[in-house]
Amino acid sequence: MIAGIVLAAGSGVRYRAMTGRDKLTDPIPPPWPGHGTPVILAAIAAMTAALDRVVTIVRPDNQALIALLKERGLTYLTVQTDGLGLTLAAAVEQTPTKTGWMVTLGDMPFIQTGTIAALAARLTPTAIVAPFCGNRTGHPVGFGSAFGAELAALKGDHGGRALLKSHQPLLLTSDDSGTITDMDAVYGLTGK
């Protein structure tokens, strides 16, 4: 079994500064696919269509996001951490799996279900898999269960990038531009 993890515990500072709103609960703007759907729900929908078990990781103070997830009956965990690495570490510790984890970001609503399914089909307990699109490694990234201890030891704001650098991931060539397009790119906000 693969556990899907949607990381949604960031603060979205740039977007909030620009709009005064939360980018994960805001609707996708036209003409983007899924326009009108809250960003987080589109990201979760793609994962749940491809995987049996998906959990969204949120900050306990993001009450609007929690209310939206509760309203839809979606599984979530609250994690009070500082940085993407610690958030991912906490998520991995709280979602045991035999095969591994498929990890995506909550502000990436355009990933196609077929891409997630193709990655899941290649994920084994000893593999790391990721899509490769436009000369870039994208999301989601699958981490085999053998990497659980390394994921649980992550710190700071770099997520699983260190594992991608220190291990040889299996990169699946993809034409799914959703694997490299987040909401910051949609709004022209730079820097991660």
C-alpha cells in the first residue's frame, strides 16, 4: 500500500501578501483547468483518484482549510512544525506504509491522475520515483518505505530534495506540465 501525502502546512506568505487570502482555499482562476475549484481540493482529488489512502497535512491554526477538509470528509493531520522538511518528517512518522509514500504539494492542483498512477506503479519499497518534465524533476515524488528513517529525520525547509540528491531516483519522462506548475507560477510569484 502507498500512502499519499499532500503537504499543505505552509503559510503561503507571498500569496497572502498579494491577496489577503489563503491560496489553498482560494479557487483556481480561469482559464486554468479546474477553475472555480479550491486549489487544495483539486490537488487532493488527483491523489485520491490514483491512491487508496491520502492524508493532507495542515497547520492547526489554518481553520479555513481544516473546515473545508472536514466539510468534504477528507482525511487530514494537523502538524505544528517549522519548515517543509519537518512537516514531511512528521507526516511520514504518522502515516505508516509497507510500500512507500507518494508526496505532493497542496498548491499543485494540475497534476494528472494518470501521472500519479504511473509513478505509483513503479514505486517499490527500495525506490524513489519522480516525474521529469521540461528538463525539471517535478511532483509528486514517491519514496519507498526503505527511506522512512531518512524522511523522518528531515529538518529545515528542503523537504525530500536531499534524498533526491543522495539517491538515484527513477525519473519517468512526462509531458504533464502540472508536475512542475504550482500556484506561485500561476500568479507570477517567484522563489520557493
